[in-house]
Amino acid sequence: MKMRNVLGAALAVLCLQPFGAVRGQELPQLQFKAIGLNSPTVASIVDEVPFWRETIPRASNGRITVDITPLDQMGIDDRTMMRLLRLGVMDFAGMDISKMAGDDARFEGCDLAGLTLDADKARAACDAWRPIIDRQMQRNWNAKLLAFGGNPPQVFWCRDVISGLDGLRGKKVRVFNNTMRDFLQGIGATAVSMAFAEVVPALNSGVVDCAVTGSLSGNTARWPEVTKSLYPMSLGWSINVLAVNLNTWNRLDARVQQFFLDQVKTYEDKMWKTLKEADAQADNCNFGRGQCTMGRTANMTLVPVKPEETETHKRLVEGAVLANWARRCGAECTREWNDTVGKALGLTAPVP
């Protein structure tokens, strides 16, 4: 083959490489600060911390490093994460998006309590809602949405062995967002807002009777030491997001932006894969049934969800949860939801 043809073929191959395939040695030397999710959660342990401490430096050939600290290790109230990101306290932030709903009800739009009961539908709902969340972040919070992730199903962990849904009536139950509060109001339970790090002592002392968190997140945070039963009625997925301060992002040149976009796409896929793996292992870990590599073997009592309770769950979600959220979010927001998440899930929220 003539040299001209060889060079032409090589050039053609290079042109076929995606623009995002930026070689680490071509990147500038940069350092960033990130504040992340609660450290005992599966999402933090398996995905987030290794992403910043290992994946990014390795993929950039050591050119880009990120100092990541989980929010609970900094004593930060997670409901303030979006405000801190807007101020530029950190460059990147991982946060449970529904906890930001006190500032904008749209932030809980793809993780309303009980809205989806499998991981693929949860991801489809958030993909449909992605443009709205990104728009709100950029418009009002000086931030840019990079990725969605999640945790295993959010279920009930109780100090005693409860009878089921009726057994929650009159109980004080820890929740962490408004839409869970709507659901509990519908079953006659009292919702108590509480940070993740405060739950174990609250359960231990009886400040709350039950608490909602992920089916494996509670396990890795040692909740079986202060609870006896687990009632697996799902109240969502504790959807988390990765976002970046917009000033930080706009200062980056196109090569660095593309590098992060490429890495974040893989990271997002991995988070959803981890969620499914954690969900599959949760019963083994919590009830001592078999292989448990992602948590700690425990001996919880499973309180099965009865068929009639499943119907009650559906009725509460489509009634109280959707209706109350729509009133908080407003008519324009609700119409956007119906055209995006609603279409993806075959649901319609009542326009207030």
C-alpha cells in the first residue's frame, strides 16, 4: 500500500473517533472539589467515591483530580446542597434531588412516592424529566445537571414487627421529602423529617417508630441493629443527581467538558446497574437468605405486602400523592409533567 494511502486510512480512523475520546495527556492539569452523598449508602460506596477518587484521575492520566467528601462527613444539611452549589462552595455535588423540593417542587417530579415500582421505569421517568430539571438548575441555581442515579427501593424499617400497612397507622415514621409525607398522611401515619445520619439514634431511642430508606442502604448503615422488621412497600428510589456549578463548567474548555460528559455517561449507566444489583441482594442481606457481598447479613423479619395493600398503594399514589404534588408545583409544571413523565408512565396528574 502506498504511504499516501496508509496516511489517508489512518486519518480516516482518527476522524471516526468520537470527539469525546479526549486523551488524558491532552488535558490541562486541574483540581476540583466535590461534596457527595451520605457515606453509608450503596451509591456512595460503590459508585460515587470510586468515580471521583479513581476513575477520573485514571481516565485523565492523572491530569484531573477531585477532592470528594460525603456530606455527612462535613456535617452538611443535605437540603441545602443546591444552595451551596449555587454559591460555588463546591464544583460538583451529588444529592438526593427530592430533598431540594422545598426550593422547587419540580425537583421531586420523577420520584414521587410510589410512582414507579421497578428500576427501568424509574429511569425512564427521570430521563423524561431531565430537560426540566436541567432547565430549572441553569435558570435558578447556577448549576448544570450531569447525571441521574438512584438507590434501592425506599421501604419501611420498624423497631417492632408490624402487621402491615394498617400497622403503620398512628406510627411516627421518618421520611425525607414532601411526597412521602403525602403518602403517610393518606394512611394515618405521622411523618417526621430527619437527616439520614440522625435515624439510627432516633430509632434506638424511640423518637420514631419506623423509618424509610433503601432496602440495602439501611443495611449498610446498620439499621438492622435498631429495627426488627422490614415492610417492603416502595416509596420511591431516593433519586440522586450529579450537578456542576455553572461558573465552574463555563470556565472549562471544550476538551475538558467533553471529557466529563463522556465519563459521566458511563458513571450514570453504572449507577443504575448498581441499583439493580443492590436491590437483588437486599433480601439476602436483610433476611440471611444467601449471598450478601454488598451489605451485612442480618436477621430481619419480612412483613409481606398483601394484595389488597398493593391496591391501596396504587390508589394513594394516583390520588393523594399526585394531586398534592400538582398543587405544590402549579398548573404549568403539572402540564409539563403530564407531557413528559406522565406520558412515559401512562399517568395523568390533575392540573390545579
